[in-house]
Amino acid sequence: MRILIHGLNFAPELVGVGKYTGEMAEWLAARGHQVRAVTAPPFNPEWKVAPGFSPWRYSREDCVRQGRPGEELSERISATGSLTVLRCPLWVPLRPAAAKRILHLASFAVASFFVMMRQISWRPDVVLVVEPTLFCLPAALLTGRFCGARTWLHVQDFEADAGFELGLLKSGLLRSAVQWAEKKSMSAFDRVSTISEKMLAKLAGKGVAQAACRLLPNWVDTVTISPLPQMSPLRAELGIAAGEIVALYSGTMARKQGLEMLAEAAGRLAEQRRLRFVFCGEGPGKPGLATLTAHLANVRWVPLQPFARLNDLLNLADVHLLPQKAGAADLVMPSKLTGMLASGRPVVATARPGTQLADAVEGRGIVVEPGDASAFAGAIEKLAEDRGLRERLGRNARDYAISELKKESILSRLEQELLVFAAAS
């Protein structure tokens, strides 16, 4: 097949949507398909364009480095497969407040529009657009219609709903306009997929026919991410003794994460001398969290780790921490959760009962109400003191990752779906 992917985030971003879109494109190319990705230069989670990329220029890459350390994509794709990455300019604000985020997203949609139109002559079989951002949907629909391709929308994040629920956007008139535009565009796609059952159920309220809906959960490479037979080498590098318990938060640091819970929990448990909090990540919420924890001796910071050290980082944890704002629990599924589960460690998450996040963590960790710092700290303390419970929940987490989240299984199902989908055009 010829598959055209349109999305804001892409490899070599190590976290979030870019990680999954990049891996999907690479995997499909390795299977022998011709893949083109129209995307932006990497900027997440630092909100700063990565060295070696320009925010102002168009560029083309015929392969990207992604996957196992030292292995080039060009070494793994089949003789018939290919991956071309077309990067488009975008504006990245220093402080991504609500209005600036909208301009940021719009800048990419405008810059990439004509690049998408140029792909009509390539005649893709499938045009697959990844949300966020909602602004890209018109270009994907037009490209598909003009070249006769099937159109597929994959929703990683109900960005508009999350913005209003979290208070980032407040205008009632704006909300009505966005909901109208979202419903109009989503219902026009031939296929719409998303990453969780609860998010799938929300598609019906956005005008998407049930027959067009598909579940495509995020995945994890359970070979690359797995429990180490010995302690993570990062422990020695950080000076953490074998008997100490590490509560780890790793990943994007943004408003929807509810990062203040991390500072409150660390403060409440400051007297627990065997317990260490380690925070690793980047994003607009990092400076605030750093300020809140600057006086705490039980908090350590480490920089975002390269792909080659991701498994070492995840195995540093005895307990993974996953705070989340209440309004985001069924509008986004934290992409970091798959790696946490695959590492065979229990998770302490904040989510309301019945939400997708609560269902995913139940039996593989402890779930508490969002905003309840006392319960969050209590769950961490309970796991820190009970090795047997940690090991049992960790085994459950690992088993779930292998049975439900395995990369090869999920992407194989996607490929089969795409083949049938493209053949129907």
C-alpha cells in the first residue's frame, strides 16, 4: 500500500504521540509498504525544536533513526518498503498558554496544507491523520477526496474537550463552534479509531457512525521494555542504595498531568527515609514542579533519557507514579502507561472509578481520586512498605502488557485492517 500519514508529532520524539506515530510509520515501512509522513520538526516535550531541525524551513528525510540503538531504519525496511518524512514549519511558543497553543497548532496546519495537496499526485491508497491536531483534518479529507484515497482519522487525544474540561479554554461560544467543526469533520472520515474503549464510546456523540469506529490501543515493545534481572544501573549512578524504594514519575510535564500531586506526596512522605522520589521529563510544567520540590531532600531529578536507556529508567522504579487531572481521564490515555506496565512495576494513578485509566490500572497498581494528595501519598507508602504487594501487582502489570499491549500484535491487526480498508476503495 501507499500510506500517507499527517500528524504534528513524529519520531525522533521519545514520548507521547510522536513516539507512537513514528513507530507505526516505521513498522509499516518495514512490512513493505510505501509510507510518507507530513509532520513538524520534533519539539515535544521540551517545547523547543530539537537541534539539527529548523522551525522555519521545509525539509525531507528518506529515513529516520528510531528503534533499537545503533540500528538504522533503512536497515530494517524491506526491499519494497520506504519511509519519507516531509517536515513543515511551525511556531513553537516559549510559554504555551491557551491562545498561543492554538496559534502553534494552526501554524502547522497552514504550513502543511500545501504539502498535503502536493501528495495528491503520489496517489496514496490511505490518508491517515493523527489528532492532535484537529486543525489538520480538513487537509487530510481534501487530499483523500482529490486522489480517491480512503481516509482514516486516529484520535490519540480529544484535545478540544480536554482544553475546555481543564479550563484552558473557557468561551461557551468557542466551545459550540469547535464542537460543530469537530462533528462535521470527524463524521466525514471513512474510518475513525482511538486508543481506549471509553474514548471509542465518545465518538458516537461526535457524529461518527458505529460501523466506522475501530479500537487501536497504544502498544509497547515488550522485548525492549522488560523487567531487568538485576538492579537498574541508574541506581548506582544516582547514588540510590539497594534497600531504598524509588517512586518514579517519567514523561511529559504538562498541565493535564496534575503535577502538584507529586510535590504534595513527596512533602507528606519526606520522613520516610527509605523512600526516594525521582522525576524525569520535560514540558511547560517542569519549572513549577522544580520550584515546589526544591526544598525536599527526598526528590531527585534526572534528564530525559535517550531511547537506549529507556528500559534502565523504567526499571529504576519500584513504583510508577501517574497523576492525572480529573477532567482528562476519559479524554486522553497517558501514553507513558504502556511502558510502566511492561516494566513489571505497579502504578499509583489518580482517576475516578469507571474511567478508562482506572480500569487499566486496577489490579496492576492502586487508583485514588484525582486531587486527593493524602490518598495518593498513602498508596505510595503502602506499596513502599509491602514488597509482596509490589511484586504481585507488578507481575499482573507485565502479564497485561504481554497479553493486551504487545506491539507486534496491535500493529499486525492495524495492517490487516488497512489492507481490507484500502481494497474497498
